[in-house]
Amino acid sequence: MPLEVIRKLLIARNPKSVLEIKDTNPDWSPLRRCVAHDVEWTMADDLAAWKPQSKYDIGLVGRVLEQFSVSDALFLMHRLSECCSTVILRVKRSSELVTALPAAQEMYVEDDLGVYVYTSTNTEAAPLPTIFVNIASYRDDPELWATVEDAVAKAEYPARLRFAIVDQTTYPAREDKLVLAAPAQIEYLFIDYKFSRGPCWARAVGFTLLYNEDYVLQVDSHSRFDPAWDTWFIQTIERLKSKSSKPYLSMMPYGFTYESNKVKLDRWGSATVEQKPAQDGPISAVAINYAGAICGHTDDLEGSRISAGCVFAPADLFRQVLIDPALYFYGEEHNFSVRAFTHGWDLFFAAGQPVFHLFNDTKCSVRTPHWNEEDDKQRAKRWWVYDEQSNKRLKGLLVDGANLGAYGLGTSRTLADYADKFGIDYPNMRIRAGFGEKKQLENSEKEQHGPDNN
């Protein structure tokens, strides 16, 4: 059962929304892996003490979980669904929850209730698709480890994750930090921040650890996740294959902040959020400004530029389109998006993406950027030298036609094809009429992609 469904039930606590466990003697052992933080007993012990007969009202379970954090509660509820071979969910037919339910093995009607039967089989399951999670972090402790912990806790199948952490900081992480990834795997690289060459270089270093994983999530080190985010991404990619043979996803993440030391997620609604050039007309720099726009629908949309803090794709995309380590910061997203397009990949924006970002314009964010003066003056090569070289390299690729070898354009489509589709004409340095977006989100281009989001 998807965690999002369980979450809605837990919040609603509708007495007509009932989980029914058909097993006479359920196996509670999966719950014993879920010892809650700062709590002596486990959910498994409590369930065994109940000696349950057949039904668990979500309200009752919710009361038992009150002393857990929301994240722990959701994780435990997910493990509960692993304990039983048959789970029956009864929901009012008028409830909006009905539209969110996955396909059931059986479905029938009892008065005003829809009855959904989910049955697991005893056959050996196929291996789960694996996900390589690339995180480049610059002096971002404790957010880095909170991101890792949340990604693991909210994943439907955490064992399929393998993290690559490029930690540019003062001291290597302690062992107690690295174990936060369990049961996922983690590859950890410590780099003294004084020797860092910038965000794009760090991402490129992380991708040297990509092995034989099926999918990749590139995400920032100050992120949070919705429950079952891993399944959502994979299912969305599979759905998009009806529209493109090589689809990938990148969306402007929702925001999150802290209130009384607790995470507060900030959704902008359920509609699709797209990004477009901020305005039509001539452009003075290759790294053009973009604006986020909330659409009035939930349709999938093709897009012209990624948000580097949230990219999910089949791993072959990152095997074919290598992150250019010679880039610094600005222009990273333009470079990758165009190169992916010319290699035949199609970028999509989808509604309901499950990632949240701590924007640096909030009072909660105090992270240090790579170009911080106190850090940068300790380096032999200052940040603006990297930035100038990066801008020249980007212009060479998209305007001057430079051959950058493995970091160059593909051969499946051309820059002219890109201009015809998205109105962004790099060789002539202009945005064609009708392709710009005048309205902007509260968290727009400068806030997400300015020199503070590393």
C-alpha cells in the first residue's frame, strides 16, 4: 500500500476508513527493525500486546503513534503493511482518497464504501530497480545528514538506494553519521573545503562512483522527501515512456522551512510547475534567467531546462551526458539540458513531485556558499576565476560551436532543433517571441539558482 494513502488515512482518521488484516497470526518481525528515536519500546511489541482480532482503525493506530515523529510514524505504518499477506481497505466512495488508490487485486462495493483488497504472493519477487543518489555538499552539516536520513526513512524500498556523498567540509564525517543510510549503501568522499573547485566539479566527482544502478537521483544536500518518493519517480518515468523513448524528470522542488525546530513543508499546490525563460527578446548572457510558473492543470509538460537540485532519470542519461567538471555554477543547468536534448533525451515536468528544498532566502538557512569570502581567500585560485572560465566554456559550447569532446553536444538533435522547440536561440542570443514567461513564483530563479544553493 502506498505511504501517501496511509498518510492521508492517518491524518483524516475517518472511522469509515479501516485497515483489516486477514492473517490469523501476522508476522510482526519487520516492525522490529523500526525502533523509534528516544523511545524504549517498538511498534512490534505493542501490536503483539494488543492480540488483535481482525480490524485496526486508523484513528487507534494514530493515537498509539502520537509519541513518534511524523516521519517515524509513516515508516512504521509502511512496515505494518509488510507484515501481512492480505490487507483490505474500506473507504467511503465519495472520498477523494479513492482517486489516489493503486490498483487492487479485488474491488467491490459495500453500501457507500469501496472495498479494496491487496494480496501479496509467495512467489519470489523480481529484483527491485536500484537508485544512485548523488549528493554534493559544501559545509552543509547537519542538513546533509538530515537529507540522507529523510531519504532513507521516506523511501518505500530503502535497500535499493546507493548514496554517493561528496562532502566538502572541515573534517570527515563520523561513523555514526554514515550509518544513517542503512539499509541503503553509501559511498562517502571527504574533500577539504579549501581544495573544492565548486558545485559542478563536486557533482562530477560524485558521478565517478556510478556503477550499474538503474536510475539516478541528483539532489541537493538540504532536501526533504514525501513518503514513497522512490516509487513515485520510477512509476512516473515508466508512464512517460508512452510519450518519449528517453524521458527524464527535473522539477523546481517545493520549499521547506523550520518552525519550532520542526520541518514545515511548503507545497505550492497540486498543479504542474514548469520553468520558462523569464522574458522574450535579446539575451546578454548564455546563462539566461528562468521563471517558475504554476500551471492550471496536472498534465505532464516537456521542458527546456532542468533544476539541478532535483533531477531523476534512467542512469543511462548520466552515462551519456557527463557532468562537465570545468563548469563552476551558473550555466550548469543550461549546459546539461541542451546536451541531454541533443543526445535524444526529453525533459518532463510532472505534477506532485516529492522533493522539498531549503531555499537560502529563508531565515532557517545559514549554510555557507563556496564563494564565501572567508573560505575563498584561503584558496590559491579564487572563485571568480573558476566562474569566468566556466562562462567562456558555456559560450563556446552553445554560441561559438566549440568541440568539447565528451562534454560536447550529441548528434541525435541540433541546437536549431532546440530553438525551434523551446524558442531559445543560443547561436543568435535571443528568446523568440511567445516563449518567455512574465509571471514568477515566490521562490524564483534567483532564489533557487543564485549563488547560495550548493
